[in-house]
Amino acid sequence: MVNFKEAIAELIAAEVTDLELAEIQNMIEVPQDSKMGDYAFPCFKLAKVMRKAPPLIAKNIAEKIAENQMFEKVEQVNAYVNMFISKEALVKDVVDTVLAEGADYGKTNIGNGGNVVVDFSSPNIAKPFHIGHIRSTVIGNAICKLYRALGYNVIGVNHLGDYGTQFGKMIVAYRHWGNREDVVNEPIKTLLEYYTKFHVEAETNPALEDEARETFAKLEAGEPEEKELWQWFRDESLKEFNRVYDMLGITFESYAGESFYSDKMPAAIQEMRDKNLLVPSLGAEIVELSQFGLTDAPVLKSDGSSIYITRDIAAAKYRMDTYNFVKDIYVVASQQNLHFQQLKKIIELMGYEWCKDIIHVPFGLVSLEEGTMSTRHGRVVFLEDVLNRAVEQTKEIIREKGVNTENIDETAKIVGIGAVVFNELSNNRIKDYVFSWNKVLDFNGETGPYVQYTYARCASVLRNAGEEAVKAAQAGIKAEYITSESAFALAKLIYRLPQVVIEAADKYEPSIVTRHLVDIAQGFNRFYHDEHILVDNEEEKTAKLALVIAAKAAIKNGLALLGMEAPERM
RNA sequence: GGGCUUGUGGCUUAGCCAGGAUAUAGCGUCGGGCUUCUAACCCGAAUGCCGGGGGUUCGAAUCCCUCCAGGCCCGCCA
């Protein structure tokens, strides 16, 4: 496709020699109101260098570039050069490109096969997979897909929280009050009960805490009894997690969690020691970071056992050795900002220049209307329940509408789960939010079902048009029939998708894609409402169908980047 | 106390990084649109001192300073 911004920048650069090409391209903007053009160039900044009034400069530029075939019209309005791209040229360019590229539309190859590690989801074993986990899981999955679309080789890592004192607690609780049968029947629920009971009992019996630490130390030392229990808890928990991952259609390239690094930590610790980074402090060993504006990081407990930052150091080294990554992305809550700053700094102090490629992608907190989520206090909403309820509600809606009851299970799954995923990816990830059943189960307005519905509408039009007509559209069109205001607006939105994908990946912000999909869907629905597509005039119908095919492909590809499917009927 | 972060119509929210023309949308409210391709849709109306104050600039929601309010984090949890 033609890069209009670039082409315009070149045209203007020929007239304005005082500025660099890149700077000019940066100044070109897309007006909020399309009545002011498809692109605009403000001339205020040029006033100083050119020593002329901005409107005069704008007038000059407008006159000079107006003849270019790319434009339908170029106007000077005050200090602005407002440019209107030839509708026919743009629409044809977009439609031809999307129809040719199909499922690849939106992809680029700027990654050139480089390895990107994405550490995401990473739940704690033996704890419930609750609504808070949706953030890392769904955002991380989308970031994986975005980077793949940019031509990177992505390694999705589920860095399971399968190690640490918590397992000491779990094992202690199981030994005191546990029952094998309960664990087998309902692993997470039962293990959570043990964990909760442990904390209740520990309040009156502090010796339990010591027992738990001791038990974890045994586990880390490889004692068979502890190890067996740990393995069992881990296996049972993973079974439950995989149910949720299956529903969400999420897979990982690696499940190397914290325990995976237990035998890799001694080398990392030794290396830090050799590099004189470890300092004894209150019985423990720390890395001093106060001179860098950070707080000191303890990396070894007084009993010699490891802490999570120790494991993260070993993990980062392992990933570099194994994958030679260009980026090592951690999709982890903003609560851990300090932790990742410390991690980066320690890697830097160890002398590794790739510390700059360690990227923490933070996100805000999810709370409940009753307050902060707390597994210990049983104040928790399970992700699986949310997904199931969304699917159930979708089924009810489909039954009410009486459409497509044949594949109701399949459709309800795509739409219900899509609604939850889309909702999660709608806002800037850094913001905190309060989980609300009403909001996730609202399927009107800027929602997943809205976008999917638009997709189904596209599919429906194409079905009604028949295979012959669709084939004709794919063979070539007369673009003059799709230059109406709403058709052109839709084409422009589809045109922007590849740039939107790049921007979203660049900022690790899937919501940029989500928002754009809503825009495309709105654009399509306006077009659909304003114009009759299946008209008698064959050439007109063919051109309009081509635009429908393009919109449908853009929506499908965009949803795929968010980890969502698109139903042909709903 | 220190650090990070958020604050935009009744509610949710885009724009802030790379400053520009009447501040983006959705929900809700009010009004309108199905004998035409799926009404989970579309159109219209009302609603904003963009947290407060100062500064930089021809121009500030956007940059700088400061204050206020919320959230998170500050050595052996993750």
C-alpha cells in the first residue's frame, strides 16, 4: 500500500528545505474532523525559519503540491495545508491489498525472525486462577500475537509460581489437616482451604511459620517426601489451569517456572559473589542499590534459601543463553515495578549490556466491589466462573434472538469468552479497575460481541451475495462505486490497521488494536446502514462486496491479534 | 518519609510519549429509525473551567514546577 504520510512528507520537503524529511513527516497529522482533510500540515513552526506568516506559507505549499495526482483536493485554511487524498486511489489500494493478503493483512516483517521471550500469566501453583490473573494472561497472549505479526519468533513462557515458602506452608497444612481424596477431587479448592487454614492457625501458633520455612528448605534440598508432595500439588493444579487456558485458546512454548531454575541458581549466586555484588546484611545477603536510587535487594535469605529475585536473575541468564533474545518481556503487575528495576540493575551490574532488553510491561490492579481480592480471606472471583457465565449468557441471548441455534455451543463459546477477553483489552493496561459482573456481561456498545456481530454481518452479506458474486469481487473492482463518505471512511480505517499493529506492539498496548477494531466496526455499521450493498448494478455490487470482504478480513485479523475468534453467524 | 502511578461529561474512557484548528467514543438519559443485505445495529439531542494553581510557547488535556486526591511499592512473600 502507498504510505501517504511518507509520500506527502516528500512532496512538502521539496518545498520546505529548512526541515528534515523525518521532521516533516512527524508534523503531518490526521485531522479529527475529516471535513478538514485526510492529512493536514500545520505551518506555525515554519514561521520563524522562513520569516513569513504561517497562512502564507500554507498557501504556498498548498498551491505547489495541489497538482499531484495523489490528491483530490488541497486547501489552505489559516496556517494549515489540508489534503484530501483521491478517494478512488486509496479505496482501490486498500481493497486490492487486503484481498491479496487475506489472513496476512496487518502483518509486517520488521522483526525479521528475532527471538522475543514473553513471560506471562505465571500463576501460583495450588492457588485459584482468579479474575486478577486475567490481566497478565490475556494481555501477555495479545503481546505474543502482536510480536508474531511483526515477524518476531515469540517464545511464550508460563513462569509458574511453583516454588517458594508457600509450598512449605501447603505441605505443612496438608500433613496436619489434609486428606488425599479431597485433593484429588477438587485440587485447587482443597489446597486453598489448607492454605487459608494455615494462616488462621499460624496467627495463634507462630511455630507453624518456622515449620513451613523448614519444609521449604527441605524441598529445595531435594528431600524425596517433600518433592513428591510438591510434584503432586503442581500436577493437579496445572490440570485446572489448563482448563482455563483451553477455553481462552492460549498455549505456551515453555512452562519453565521458578522450580526449573532451582539447579541454576547456585551458578548465578556464585557469579554475583565473584563480581563482588553480594553484601552481608542482618544475616542475609543483599545487593546494594541505594546509590542508584533504588532500595537494596536481598537475594539470599539468612537460612541460605533463595528469593524470587534470585530465581529471576537465573531465569534471565538462562533465557539469554537459550534464546539469545532481542527482548525479554515480563507482563507482570505494576506492584512489581521496583522488583524489575532491581532485576535490570543487578543484571547491568553483572556486566550484561542486554539488561536494556529486559522489559517490564506493568498493568494495574483488579479489585472487587467488596475490596481488594484476597485468596486468604476467600474474597475472590474465579476466572473460569466468569468465562462460563459469559458463555451461558450468550446462549440465552442467542435463544432469545432465535438465530443460529444449530451451533449454539460453539458460537456462545466464541462470543462469551471473546466478550471477557475484549473487555480486558479495552482500556490502557496501567489503569486499576474494579471487576463488575454487569460490565463483563454487557454486550452492547464498545464490546467484543459488537465487533464480532459486525463480522457476522459481513459474513451474512457475503452469503446472501453468493459465491459467484464474491469471486467477481475478488477478481477486480471499479473503485468509483465505493467512494461515498461512509465507504471511504471505512476504507481509511482498514488502511491504518498495519500501522496500528506496529504501534500497539511498540507500546506493549493491545488496547490500541482493540480501540481500532471498534472504529472499524463502527465504520462498517455506518456503511452498512447508509448504503444498500446487494444492488442490481453488478459493477457497484462487486465493488461494495470487495469492501465488505476487506472489512471482514481486517476484523478477523485484528481479533486474532487479541486472541479472539470471529463467528460467521451470531 | 522516599519512589512509581492514576485523576478528562452522571458512570466508563481515548487523546498525553513525538504540543496545533470546534476534546474521542461507549454506557446511562431524552427523542427518532426494522414489509430492504442480522436492530448484539444506526441517527439526533443534552451533559466537560481535561483534579487545583503557576510557568514555557504564537498555541497546553499534552511539556516544566507545585499543591490536592486515589492506588501501588519500599530486605529475607511473589
